Amino acid sequence: MSIAMTVPVGKAENDTAGNTLNDTSRHANIVSEAPTTDGFHLVIDALKANDIDTIFGLVGIPITDLARLAQAEGMRFIGFRHEQHAGHAAAIAGYMTQKPGICLTVSAPGFLNGLTALANATTNCFPMILISGSSEREIVDLQQGDYEEMDQLNAAKPYCKAAYRVLHAEDIGVGLARAIRAAVSGRPGGVYLDLPAKLLAQTIDAQKAKDSLIRVIDAAPRQIPAPDAVQRALDVIKGAKRPLILLGKGASYAQADADIRALIEKTGIPYLPMSMAKGLLPDTHEQSAAAARSFVLQEADVVVLIGARLNWLLAHGKGKTWGAAPKKFVQIDISPTEIDSNVAIAAPVIGDIGSCVSALLAGVDANFGKPSTEWTGAIAERKNKNLAKMAATLAQNPSPMNFHSALGAIRDVLKQHPDINLVNEGANTLDYARAIIDQYQPRKRFDSGTWGVMGIGMGFAIGAAVTSGQPVVAIEGDSAFGFSGMELETICRYELPVTTIIFNNNGVYRGTDVNPTGGKDVAPTVFVKGARYDKMIEAFGGIGYHVTTPEELTKALQASIAAGKPALINAVIDEAAGTESGRLTNLNPQSAAMKK
């Protein structure tokens, strides 16, 4: 317990009449001050009481001293250049650890910067707590114009699981406990905790403060599925002729790795991982249907969803993506309101993923038939055909490099380092890397996720490096990198083993567009030609590489990983290599009108 002030009891002394005062009579005549603490220390004590030892954030009014004192009390404070990226770091830390990552920001604009990351965490089901200082309630509520005045609590509510404000120091322990439980229980997500400036400076009796702390017990209790729901799911699976298991990032978050693998291998059912579920089983596993994705989605008759939602990433479970074959869905999810959100679910299994998978696994006995060789053989045939086609494409060595040749070089290096964390964002850079680079361990791939948001790159990279202590390779489109590029200084300041690879094709999607008016301004999608991003990291003391061939890229990546220091590889690729909007062309409408 941190104590801000302690007044010791004195020895016996004389009063003004010359009489000796013993301790008892002295205490009767002199009011002694009890040990006290304040809101600053109590926030830190509440975090430490719940084994939270790292804060990501950016200091300023009114939380600068909170960051200083947290560091003095043994916590790690990672200071960023922009709050949004601190929030992304906290969110990915939450995903990796199942404990809420903490992001600390100043009031109003700083809070709003962090709010994007909070909303992204909620959408992706990452446990995170955004803690922001705020202006005084009396002035805000009367709209009297305080410094950075904003009703932050109500601004946050639509974008997170829960939002709380603490007004009295004795409630800090309760406030943080509620925030932790809300962030990790049920479907995880973001929580906002509002701490007005006046609260932080409040003093409180030290013993009373200590008694007010709460260590959260069983923050995310198991939710056991109903036996009849489990049996219904097993019956549907048994009746399948062409079953498929689809793994979402919720399956990866659950850390039920052994049971998920056992369920897949014991049933013999082919599986398809979503991007952040890659590595739950090695991508080279014989039952992986990733290389035959389109085929299995169209042809499967029973699909078992484990921690995956039928949202836009899966075409909402309908349309040409899913083909004409009738489908039955088994869905494992902790949230009953997710069921039937887009299509009818034949067998919902509600509970935490670990408990649900364990229950299904217990029901797979010796009489549980495996898929027919007709189904698995058809998948293998399509898979081998596509893999051969991909291998031929990767074997080409065009000049300048394209996405395939550059990613092929990266893939071969990373294969030798399966423990490396991979961060990936962009349009084409994301699409191609997801298909080309294999993952061998769970929770090692972090990307744009459910929202498809750009700008997660450096925040995720820093969060992953700090949380795991393992190296990170961030593969970035040049456009995506621009959202968070200044965090290179943060990476260098904390000497993190992060290698950033920028696929530089001079623009958004590609750098070949031209201004149709012939004017001086470049086209909306075009950047500075021949930009040397490698020089940026050199300015902060990192190592820069400029590469134009797969061979140079291989050597640079090997060297940067071996050095274990902040590095950036500026990988020059053909500026015409990209396609408009990557694989999301249908979401970016094009004008067909001709102006007369």
C-alpha cells in the first residue's frame, strides 16, 4: 500500500506548564494525523492488486504524475506519441494475456484519440480499459467552459462494453474492479474508466484506502454449455456428409489450444482458420483447408463455428461465397444474442469456448464416424492444385519485386522463427500475406481484424513486443504505415526488437494514378515517389535497410532478427503491383457516370 504522508507519534515531552506528558496524555491533548494516501497512489495500488503491471499511454494534464508514480512503484509505463496507438497496444496485450490491457490518456482530445482504439477493441472482443483524466463535473455539467471540457463518459458509452466514472477516492477500488470484470467476462471488450482531476488529488486515510481495494476473483467465470445443446450439436455433426470446422480469433483468444486440436484430429473434420486463428494448428497441418477456402465454404453441408462470427468477413453466411449447397450451422459462442444474427443456426452451443469444445470432445467416441474420403479427397485435390499454383507464382522473380516475390522471401525467413510475432496491415499487403505466410503457433498473428481498420500496425507491434518479450515483424503497406509511423521513435526509445517491413509502391493500392487535369497536385492515391522510409528509423537510432530484390530482403530480415534491435526495411515493389481496394473491391463503389 502506498502511503503519501505519515506522521509518527512523538516521545514523552513537557507541556507549557512544565508537566511531563506521556504518550497517553499527549494523544489526549494533541490531535495526531493518521497516515494518508491519495487518488494517484490508490489507482496504482488497485492495478497492482490485480496483477496489472504495464500501462500504455501518453502523459499530460491531469495524469502526468500518475504515470510518474506508477513507474516509481515498479509498474512499466510505455509512453507513445499518439493515444490511439497506445490504445491499440493495450488491446493486443489484452488479447494475448486474457487480462485487460490498460491505456492511460489525458482529457478530451487525448480521450478521443484513445476512443478509436477502444471501439476497435470492443468490436474485436479484446479486453482493454481506457483510463482518462477529465475535467471537473460541476463545470462540465453546467457547460461553463473548463479546460478541455467534455462529457467523456457519455461520449464513450456507445463504443464500449461499459463506462464508469469515479468521483471519490474510496471508490477507486470498486471502479477498477468493475472495469476489469466487464472487460474480460462474457464476450470480452473495451471499458472506459473516467477519473476527474479532482479525484486524483483527493486524500484518504491510508487504512481506509487499503480496505477499499478489491482483488477481482474469477473475473471470467466458466460458462458450461447445456448438455442437451451439446448433444444436439453432436447429432448435427454426425449427420454431415461434408463437415467443416471454422476457427475464429475467439478460438485463439480462449487458449483452449489442446482441446481444439484434439477435437479436429479426433473427428478428422477439415478446418478453416480465420486470419488471427492461424497457428492454432500449424498452417501445414494435413486437415487445414485454407488453400481450398472457396471450395469448402461452397460445398460444406455442416459448418461448426468456433469463436467465429458470420459477419462481413464471412459474407454473412450467405450468397455466392457459400454456394448453392444447403447448410447447417453449429455455433459455439459465449453470447446467445449472436445466434441467428445472419442465418439460422441449427445447433447453438452457448458457453465459454474452452468448456464447449471440451464437452464436444467428450462426446466424440469410437462410434463417431470420420468424414468420407470422397470429401477429404476432393479438398486435398483442390488444395494441392492451389498450392502448386501459388508455388509457381512465388518462384517467379520479377524486377521490380511484386507482393508475391517479396512475401515469398519473408515467408522463408519466418519459417525458421516460428516464435516471432507477426503484425500485418494494408490492403494488398494484408490480403497476400495472409495467404502466403504460414503460422505455426497460436496468437502470433495480429492484423486489421473485424473492423478492417488501418493504423493498428505500430501499436500492435509495440504491445506484442512488450507483452511477450519476443521479436516482432510488422509487414506494412506504405499507406497503412502512415497512420502510426511516428511510433518508430517509441520503438527505438524502448529498444524493442521490432522489424518493420514497408511494402513501398508509392501510393494507396498503387502509385500509378495520375491527376486527370494535368495539374501540379498528384492523384489522390499517390505518395512521394521513391520515399526512403528507412531513413526515418535511422533518425531515431534504429537500423534502416533499403532493398529492391528478394535476395536483399532475405538478408536484411535475417540480419535484423539476429540483431534484435529496432529496424525498418524499405522494400521497393512495383508501383503497379497492387489492385484497387485489395480483395474488397465490392465494398468500394466506382462511379459510372460520365460528366457532360
